[in-house]
Amino acid sequence: MKKYDLYLTGTVGGWGISADFVKYILDKKKDQPVDVAICSLGGYVTTGLEIYELFRNHGQVTCYFLGMSASAATFMAMGARKVVMSRNALILIHNAMGQVFEWGSMNKEQLDELVRRLQFQRSQLNTIDDVLAEIYAEKSGKPVDEVKAKMRVAAWIKAADAKDFGLVDEVTEPEQMPANVRNIYANSLIKDMGLPALPKGFNPETGEENPTAGVLQKVVEMLKGLMPEPATDNSHNKMIKVFTSVMALLAITDGFKPDEQGNVSLTQDQLKTIDDELKKQNDACRQASDVLKKQKSTIEQLTKEKNDLEEQVKNLKGSAGTKEEEKVDGAENTLSAASELFNSIKDAL
């Protein structure tokens, strides 16, 4: 089984594939060939473009598409010197997408504002599509308009078709996929991400049509392994207790009570209340820390002065004569006052 220097799986960006980690690996392999395995349904355009540039700048990267890869996972691979695709793999390129959250009643002025914002968002997505199309076109040698047409279709592309279009340089025979390269073939999960379903009858293990019952069974078993274990009543109750305790510490009580089933639902306003209170607590902690730092500095200074006075008293007691005794008395009085000041500040902490 082939060994890879880097496995890029999961979401591109966010808590998934990190551009910083990719840079770290590439820096360690400076002026050396780097083999990268990719199996990802995509993610953030910003991270994908950053990794694309990292691959280009390194100059000796070979990307290998394994399983299913889409969106940002595909255009970031275009920065590699060479792109290889397993015969059983699939890739997908499509137009950029943005989140739209609008709900509620609106008057005509509010509708006009919504239209204005959506039109601006559309123009931004169009700009992103232009950049991505140019990246695919540079790799494939196809005209930008032809690439844009393929992006609009947004359909899964098999290895042979991807090579014919110029998106990959080489198609290899399937091999056993490494255990840490997760590949999700479930159409329902793919559709949840806004991606089209698998080609009808596609066998992800052989790249051929008409999957066997054995393949389908493997997919079912794999999906079972991805499902989280159901929470027990004890763990659920424990989470509720922790949540209630946190709310009590933040002095937030209104609207944060579990329902009859023991579930807690939070609105946007309630989330904002929690966030505001956390910020307030954080500011208070920062102010208290500043005060403690100042008091610590004062104690350090007083400790030094107290030690100096003790040394003076010790030296004066070793001297003879009335004048020296008067100096000793004066130094002891000063030392006593300094000690009282020192203790008062120390006790206040």
C-alpha cells in the first residue's frame, strides 16, 4: 500500500483541514517531493485557496484523489505539480455557495434592502466563481467558459472523464484505502451538504456500474460505525446539571430551564445573553488580574525596603554610644511602621 506524506480528510478549513498544518508539513519537506492523499467533500473557499497557493509555492507536490472529493478539496489540488486519481474515485466541481438566513415579515423597504444585499452576495459569488474557473482552466487547458459550464452542472466526475477533461494527469488502479482516510458514500449525507447524489449504480470499490449486495452491505456497516453512541439517561442528566451550574455561575436564570423531556433549547437572544455575560465576566477577571499585579509589585517593593531596614537595625545595634542608640530607636520605629504597612497590604490580598 502506498505511503503518503500527508492525508487531507474531512472539512477543508474550520476544525478540519488546516492550512497551517499543511504549511508545517511542506516546510519540513522543503525541496523534497511530497505525496498528498485527498478524500474530502470540501469546505471553506479561503482555506482551499490558501492550500492551493502552498502547493504551488512548494513546487514538488503530487495530489492523489481517493474516494470522493468535491468543492474546495478539488481546486486546492490544482496547485500540485501532478494530480493522480484512483479509478474508483469521484470528484466534483461546482459554483461557489453562500449561506442565506432570512425569515419573517417584511415591508417593501425591508424587501428592497434584502434584495440589495442578496444581489451584492450574488456578485461576490460570481467573482469567486471566476477565480475558481480560471484555476481549473489553467490546470485542464480548457477555455474558462467550458469550465464554468461544467461547474454549473455540478455532477460527480469519474476518473476517466476527469482525465479526459484535464483535471487529473493520471488514473491509477484502486488500492486498499488507508484506515485513517474516511470516505462517506451515503447519498443522504452528501445531499445534506448540497452536493448531488452518486451516479446511479456506481460501485465505489471498482469504479464500475451496478454495485453488488456486498458493496452495499459494506457501506451500511461503515455508516453504522460513524453513528455516535446514544447518550444514556445518566449522561444526559449530568449534562443538564452541568449546564444549570454554568448558568447559575453566570447569574443567568430566565428562560434557561429544561422542558419535560429534560432538553434545553436556546434562542439567538439567549445565546447573545450568555455571550454578553461571558464577556462581562472576562472583563472583570482581567481588571482583577491588573489589580493583583499592581499589589504584587507593591509587596515586592515593600519587602525590599523592609529587608533593607532590618539590615540597618542589625548594623546599628552593633555600634556603641548614645547617638547610635537614638539611630537604632529611629530605625526600629521606621521598621515597625513599614512592617505594619506591609502586613496590611498582604492581608488585603
